[in-house]
Amino acid sequence: MTETLDAGIPAAHSTARAALTRRSGRWIDGWNPEDAGQWEHEGRAIARRNLGWSVFAEFLGFVVWQLWSIVVVLLPGAGFHLTTTESFWLISLPSLVGATLRIPYSFMVPLVGGRNWTIISAGLLLIPAVGLALAVSSPSTPFWVLLTVAGLAGFGGGNFASSMSNITFFFPHAQKGWALGLNAAGGNLGAAIAQFTVPIAVALTAGLGLGVAGWIWVPLIVVAMIGAWKGMDNLSSARNDFTASLSALREPHLWLLALLYIGTFGSFIGFSGVFPKLIADQFPAFATIPIGTIAVSLAFLGALVGSLSRPYGGRLADRFGGAKVAAASFTAMGVVALSVVLTMPLKSFWLFLGCFLVLFAASGVGNGATYRMIPTVFLATSGASAPDDPRAKDAQRRSAAALGLVSAIGAYGGFVIPQVLSASAAATGGYASAFLCFVAAYAVLLIVTLTVYARPRGRLAGHRI
């Protein structure tokens, strides 16, 4: 049985738009956000409802993904003794696993439906949350167990790819930048909330131990599962896209866009993970602060600023073009990274914090801009002349697959950045050499952005990227 969503609407109005129908399992047929009549009448409300629950589920994914970034700083106070290398591995392994999981996760929405996969992927977060709670309950827990549980936190990182791929089907092309920016920002915000909430929760429940860091998220994960079950929808138009994924992999621009995304999102997630430890290492005197360290109390600001700035990167890209905004972001990130090197000898905490907040803001804007470039580039390379051109629909399918693939590759930056910092600390006893490497990387990414996308040529000629 199917249920017509616009039942009761006068025929004169129904013929002005494509009809939507429901099937069991909350499947919707006939979805076309480019149909102005359908979008204005009911499409917008459906899209926003799905976006809301998607943001909440993805938010919890980021919380779980980034739990170890703050728990690592708290482990010494709980009786654990780790080397610097071991600490960086606990911080970086969730990013490595999460980035890898984004590849299969990007195929899940076409296979089982966006609503169905959101329920499943949210449920998987219970494993690393409960696992962390049990693993940190005793200082006698072997390091390999801690590392295994940290790796399971990668489930949270995988959520991003499927969530973003799903949401791109719900919104018209002209609004994808803002919608994807909101979805991503809501998820990214989880990193800040985890770093802000965990130390407070641990301090307020001192007698319960560090395991509280995992237990407090379990009820919210259950709420996300129920919310997705009752409030989200599956789109039949978002299915069977293996062919589009293979086609996207053969597109050279996918790999260039993934490189840019390593520089923006990879920087965000990488620096979010290491920021608490960087502050603790650079300013050990703050360890006397009652709730632990200044890293525990203020490190969340970096991830918060980066998260909140992301949707504005998408909106600016909608207005001015993603390439221009991305180029400005890489310029700012390179200048700030160099400033960190030059100002670290001053041992000024507030200057250090200020530099990083600008770096996080620039990475957030860059995240939104580069992600907005993906559907634009794929539409441009399709040769479509209008939204109703069959080639435009094919471009939408390919770009949806590319969104997941690019997010997967970009997330490896969350592993690379901590490991580069760890290698720098081991080789030189400090982090200056690592930041000089980051400056060079941002310069290369700026050149790529300017030469390939700011002045488009070839298949991109005539398009604003």
C-alpha cells in the first residue's frame, strides 16, 4: 500500500508538482527537491525534519569519536601511566579507524536507506561508549585494551559519511551548501561538547571514576535511535548507487577535492584531538587548576569555534564560490600555523589559545567551502545545461557518492596530524618542526585551489566553483 502525501489537495495544485507517496518502512517515492511546487508544499518540512535528527545522531557520533582526545588528558589523574607516544596513539587511532569506516559507510544509505542506517549507526555507538566506561575503570587495564577500545570509537567517525550522503538527497542544489554545513557543524560540535562535558562530569561524580566519561552518553544514543526510527525517512531515489560511486572514483577531481578536504576537515579533527594535550604539554603549570588542567577546561573552545564556523563556510561558498573561500581559508591557516611557531617561545597561553582559535575558525570555514565545491564540480563536469537535464541527475548521484568518499579520505588528517606532532616531539623535544610542515602543506593546497578551481579551465570553464 502507498499513501499519497498530498491527499486532499485540490487537483489544480497537485498537477503543478510531482506527487510524493509513502510505502511501509517510511520509504518515500517521487522525491525531487528541484520541483519548486513539491518543495514549497511539503518537501521543505520533510527535509528539515530529517536534517534535525541527522544532526543529532551525527553529533553523538562525533562525541564518541573524540572522547579519547579528552580522556587521554585525564588518564594520569586516574592512575594510568602512558608515554607520549602511547598518548598520541590513543588520540589518533579513532581517526584512522573512523576515516576507514567512512568508505563502507558511504555506501550504506543507497543500500538500506538513510533512516534505517541512521538507526543502525547510532546503535553501534553504544559499543565504544560502554567499552570506554569499562576500560578506564581500573589503572591495571593493559594498554592494548585501551588501544582496542579507542579504535572502536571510530564507529563515531564513520557516521559522518553516511549522514552527509543522505542529507544531500533531501535539499535542492541551491541550498545544499547551507544544509550540508548545518549537518556537518552539528556533528562537529560533538567534539567540543565532549571536551567540555567530560571533565565536568568526572569532577562532579568523583566517586564514580573516569568511566562516567562513557556512561553519560548512553541515554542520548538511545534517544537518537528512537528519534531516527520515528522521525526520519528513506528516499527510494537515493538507492542503487554503486555505479555512481565507481564513476566518482574515476573522476580526477575527486582526488583533488579529497586533498583539499584533508587540509580543512583533517586539520579540524586532527587539531581538535590534540589540542588538550598540546596545551597541557606547553603549559604544564596550569595543572594546578582544580578541575585538572587548562586543557580540560578550555580546549573545547577550539572544536566549538571550528564547528560553528563551518556552516558559514558553506553559506559564503553559496554566495562567492567555494574556491575563493577555500583559498582564503588556506591562506589564513598557513599564516596562523607560522604564527604559532614564532610565538611559542613567548610562553603566552592566551596568545597560543588565540592563534589556535583563529586556526580552528579558518579550518571550519574551509570545511564548509570545500564540501560545497563537491556537488558544484560534479555538476560542472557532467555537461548538464539545466537542473532537469538527465545528466544533472547523474551528477547528483555521483556527487552524493563523492561526498562520502571525500569525507573518508579527508578524515585521515585526524590521524596524520597527531602522528606528525608525535614524531616532532620524539625527534626534537618540541612541536615547532611539525607546524612548519603544516605551513608548507597549506601553501601547496592554496596553490592547487587557485590554479585548478579559482580560475576554472577545461570541463570547469564557465562555471563558478
